Amino acid sequence: MATFGARRARCSLVRIGGPMRRVVCREFAPPTALEIEEVPDLQAGAGQVVIDVEAAGVNFVDALFVRGKYQIKPQLPFTPGGEVGGVVSSVGDGVNGFTSGDRVSASCWMGGYARQVAVGPSNTYRLPEGVSFGVGATVMQSYATAVFALTHRSNVTAGEWVLVLGAGGGVGRACVDAARSLGARIIGVGSSEDKRTAAMEAGAEATIDPTTEDVKVRAREISGGGVDVVCDPVGGDLAEPALRAMRVGGRFLVLGFAAGEIPRLPLNQILLSNRAVIGVDWGAWSMQNPDENRTLIEGVFADVGAGKLHPTEPQEVPLENVSDVLSDIENRRVTGKVVLVP
Ligand SMILES: NC(=O)c1ccc[n+]([C@@H]2O[C@H](COP(=O)([O-])OP(=O)(O)OC[C@H]3O[C@@H](n4cnc5c(N)ncnc54)[C@H](OP(=O)(O)O)[C@@H]3O)[C@@H](O)[C@H]2O)c1
């Protein structure tokens, strides 16, 4: 990953006054346009929990929100950041189950890139003993998506071959880890040595470098004829070779388009081998099915606490360096996860 300190001077961050610091996006623009503002400390209103943020997870989707490129555009101005780990500092009327001082993690959609965030208790989770704030701030989007894809949108079983694109990134590495926990055999695709090593450490049996190797040929060779499942959070040019790497009856899980280009897949390749292409939209499902989503995320935290899932500790970066972190994510320079520390 790039060194943030060296490029910090190029950030266009502006201080505005007041004690609670947060990142603010005032216009849809490159991350360099983000500012830091200071506002009064938050106090929990009725039905709210206020969290003193120790770590704010950074996700690819945050960069899309900042540029106004996500399918849903947030209302301006807004503070990005969809997941945090921290300590409850105040609890509003009508909230049961949390008290000041609790170590928690929360899924907040927006507002996480800040020293404090107010969230609903239904999106707040107690951190198991031994699970760090950094891990708490980075497992929800990546692991919930991976587990939802592998167990709700498909049914990956022990011994199946799973080809994971972007296997050194947030969602990709989580797919490797979650598929390994189901007993699957995994091939990770990663464009750098660092990313392929991360995929191997998460449980991949083999890796492919898409910059020098033919993904279809190599995946078929390694799996002995074709993979059962593809997890694709990348899209672009890699999707079609990955589709063609599937055996008869293979399932292709569409997770995202980090490459920017939404691929067009040849339908004959789906018809001829009785393959299936399956959409995975954890975000929408989580809002439509809040109770099931809570069960899923509690399961992720329980498995992390029990050592069945192995998220890595994220790299910690000061809140001021937000634009560098988002630029690095957009330019494929990040392996694993990063958190902003306010
Ligand atoms: N479906 C859902 O419910 C859901 C939930 C969460 C996230 N997502 C989506 O999943 C995608 C990946 O998210 P993430 O958090 O895993 O991102 P990430 O950590 O940045 O990883 C994305 C990976 O994509 C690959 N990539 C290829 N071309 C790229 C490009 N032009 N720019 C950036 N990355 C590129 C990179 O791997 P290589 O360098 O190895 O190619 C990179 O490591 C995003 O599109 C996100 O919106 C979907």
C-alpha cells in the first residue's frame, strides 16, 4: 500500500471550528475535495446510541458515494463511512441492551468517518471478547456480503471449487475466508504478489495472476476441469474468462464492479452448460430483511470470536488522510482493509 504520510500535504482538508471532527462531502467530486469539519459533540436522542468511534472502516463503495457514482446518491452534504467500531458514549430514551462503555460495532450506512456517530440499536452489535475495534469496523460489509453470497444466494458445500476474483480486496478476501470455512477449495485471483499472498493466507489453495495468466485456462487446470462457483466483485474484463472457467452447472455470483465496467456476458455460455448467473445485493437485502440480517451479522461476529472466520487486522490511518486512502482504493493499491482513526 502507498505511504500516506508522503502524500498528506496534497490533501485539501479544511478546518472549520467546534470539537467533534468529521469528514464532510459537500459536492460529488474526487476524494481530494473532502473536508474535515468540527461540530458540537453528539448526544443520543430517543432511540439512538452514540458511539465514540475508534475505527471507521473504509470501503470501495464509499468512494462511489463521494463521486456520486453509486446507484443511490446521498443528499449533500454528508459524512461518508458505513461501518465503525468504538465505545458507546450515550444511550437515548427507549434503547435497551446497550449502556455507556460497551464495546460495539455498528453498520451506519453514512456518518462513520467521524469521531462520533449516532446509530440505531438494531444496527449495533456487541463486540466479542478479543475482537478489535479495527476488525469490528471492517467485517460487516465485506463478510456479511461474502456469507450472504455463499450461503443465501448459493449453497456452497464442502469440496466445491470456488474461484474468487479480487481475492486480495475487502469482499474478495472475505469470500475466500468464508468459502474456506464451508470446506470449499479456493482459487484466488489477485493482480499483485501482496494480494495473492493475502488470498493464500485466507485459505486459497492456489492463486492466479490475471496480468500474466489466462484465468479460464489456469482455473480449469487447477480445479481439474472447471470450478463450481465464481465470486466476482470486480467485473470488467475478468468476468467472461471466469464464467468460461465454470464446469457444467456452475454458479456465477455477481457481487460488484470494482473495475468500473459492467460486463456483458454471452448468454450461450450460460445456456449450454446449465450454468446460473446470480445477483448478490446484500445492502438491499439487509434493509428489506433486518431481522435476518441481524442474525447473519451476529453469526459473523460469533464465528470471528470463535476463530472460525479470520479477518485480518486492518491498516490504521489518521482521519485526515481520508482522501489518500480512498484514492488508493480506487487505484487498486490496497490489500485487505483500512480503517480511519479519528
Ligand atoms: N453486492 C454487494 O452486496 C456488495 C457489498 C459490498 C461491496 N460490493 C462491491 O464489491 C466491489 C468490491 O468492493 P471491495 O470493498 O472488495 O473493494 P476493494 O477492497 O477495493 O477490492 C476490489 C478489488 O477489485 C480489483 N480491481 C480490478 N480493477 C479495479 C479497478 N479499476 N479499481 C479498483 N479495484 C479494481 C482489485 O483487485 P486486483 O488488483 O487483484 O484486480 C481490488 O483489490 C465494489 O464494487 C463494491 O461496491 C458489493
